[in-house]
Amino acid sequence: MKTDILIRDASQVATCAGCERPRRGKEMSYDIIMEDGWIAVASGRITGIGKGSIPREIEIDDDTLVIDAAGKTVLPGFVDPHTHLVHGGSREKELALKLEGVPYLEILKKGGGILSTVRATRTAPESELMEKAKKSLDIMLLHGTTTIEAKSGYGLNMDDELKCLRVAKNLDRHHPVDIVSTFLGAHALPEEFKNKKKQYIDFLIEEVMPCVKRMDLAEFCDVFCEKGVFSAQESRKILTRAKEMGYKLKLHADEIEPLGGAQLAGELGAVTADHLLAVSDKGLRKMKEGNVIAVLLPGTSFNLYLGKYARARDIIDAGLAVALATDYNPGSCPTENIQLIISLACLKMNMTPEEVVCAVTINGAHAIDRGSEIGSLEAGKKADIVVLDVPNISYLPYHFGINHVDKVIKNGRLVVDGQRLVY
């Protein structure tokens, strides 16, 4: 088979290969680096990978795009398994409140936070949401992200939740970045249901969730399990019914208060539990028993002035799989740059460069149930590849605050070249 793209002479290739499930605990640091590497791509897939001299059976001709990666590092395309991609408006006016020390949940209680974004999202036409989300996807792609998860949760009624999910579905069809959608109707209690939480939960379970599933607009269901939002008991009710409907499960768990979200995720067999700043040791044990992936979001801790980060070292040392994500959203973490998250994970959560690379590639892929197709560089997988202008993986978190991407290949096609979109 003729080779469409050949990447050669890479200083390092982080393959993240050799494990058919998420890498857990110490596995996150084992055998992910190959020196002097090459990768062959044809028909959108990786057809060969190795080190040193390129075998004769790798067929190239004048039409083959040969990429000289000397002095550069090659990784699987980054996977961002927790974003709130589709929303209207922005919330820069809340910055002054944060600087004054007003807690995040207090801003929400006063009608700000999520609820202010709900108002902006409801009034925004679908075309406006599409254009805004596309701009964010372009930024993600320029920074090396090739697949994301996108949550709803800023509509909080039937029409606007469906509107946001349709936007994500359409962008998945037409943008190079692949999008896996999650229904997050239980993101907050909308103003029209104030003091009527039971009625809102029943509305989600009986009307919205069946409609979303029937229209095939979301693969996962998530709940914001937090003090003042949805309790562990309420979250259990929603997620149990979601599982019966065929949704895979995620959970915003133990972010600010230790409500038992991690235990719940383990008991229900959720794919991921996310945030986990206040997770208990019991919660970690339940997550391990349930094979739940911990999705950590250090950008949110940084941006909210929380003064603490998830206990990544304890979580990894306990033998769990860890993924990293931006939590891109207009309030608690307005950044699309997963390279910033990589640096924060090392500097604020004491993760090693090897662990971080694993967390934003293969474990991120498993966090959205795509580990068999993406997240590692091995023959047969989709050719989602990022070429970084860094000599090794340690340089990536060390030299922070800039974009290290040189080239991005998505599904076997060059889509970023010299930090420019070329799709």
C-alpha cells in the first residue's frame, strides 16, 4: 500500500501503545517513548511505526508527504474528554467577583455563573452558537487537540438543550475535530424551576432524556453532583435511569464538597468521575473497584482561585487511571489550550511528563470510549498525530505558555502546518 504521509527521524515518539485498556497507576509511565522514530500513514490509518531505518516495504512516491521531524517530538493527537463547547456569551464580568473572593457557588446562587450563560445561550440563534463553537474548535486544533467530548447543559429546557446538541452534532460532521456528545441537563436548576427541583428532575428523566436518546444526540449522560446543585441521591436517580436508557455515564464529582460522587460513580459503573478535588479515600477505592477513570481539571482550580488541586499523586499511586481535560467553558475555565493543562498538571499536581502525556492521549481516549480507535500511535489506529517543536516530552510542560504545535494530522490528513490551519 502506498504511503500517504511519512513522518521520519523524530527525536522522540510517544506511542502510548501496548495496552488495550486505560493505563493505570505506574503503567502511565511505562514504555511510552521511542527514540529516532518514524510513522507511515495511508488511507487515514497508521500503517507502520518503528525506529531507525525505514523498511523497504514502506512504499513512498512523489505524492507521499514526507515530514522531517528531526529535533521534534511526535505524539498521538490530544484528546480532551471534558468540555462545555457550545454556549452563548461570556462571563468576564465575574472576574471582579472572583478577585473579591466571592465563592463560585455563591455566584451561582445569585443568578450568575451557569445561569447567566443559560440566559445567553437561550437567546442565541443556532447559527451564532455554531460559529462561536467552530472558533473554539479551531483554537483547540491549532493546539493539537483532535478529539473532544462536548457537554450540553446551558439550555436547561427541551428546545435549547436539543439546540446545543444539534450544534455539536453538526460540527462533528463538518469540522476536523471529532466530537463525542454528553447530555448534561442536570447542570443547574433553571430559574423557571426554582424551588421545584423534583419536578425538574422528573422533566429530565421523563421527557428530555428519552428525546435526546431517540434523536441520537448524545452518547453519555452527566450530572453536576455538588452542594447546592444536585445531591448524590438525586444524581443516582438521574444516572440510574440514564443507564437504563442506554446512556454511558459520567459524573461531575466531589469538586468543592465531598458529597460522595466518586463512590456513586464506582457503584454505577460510570466511565469517568471528573474534578475530584474533594474526593475521599473511600471514593477512590470505589472508583478503582468500578474501573472508573479519574478526569482531572487543573485549569479550573487555577482559574477559580480554589487554592487546591486534585490529589493526582494519590490517585495514580492508588492504581487508578487518570485523564486530563481543559473543562473549557465560559465561567470556571475559559481556555481551549490543553498544553496549558499539561503544564499545570506537572507544576500543580506533581504528575510526571510521561503520566501527563498518557493522560491527554490514550487515557483521554478511553474516557470517551474511543481507546480502540485513537489515543496511541500503533498500526491500525486512526492517524491522529501531532508533531511538536520540542526535543522531548519533558520540554512540553517545562516551556509553558506558548503553542508548541508544528503540525497536526487528523484522520490521515494534514490540517495544521506551521501553526496555521490548512484544512
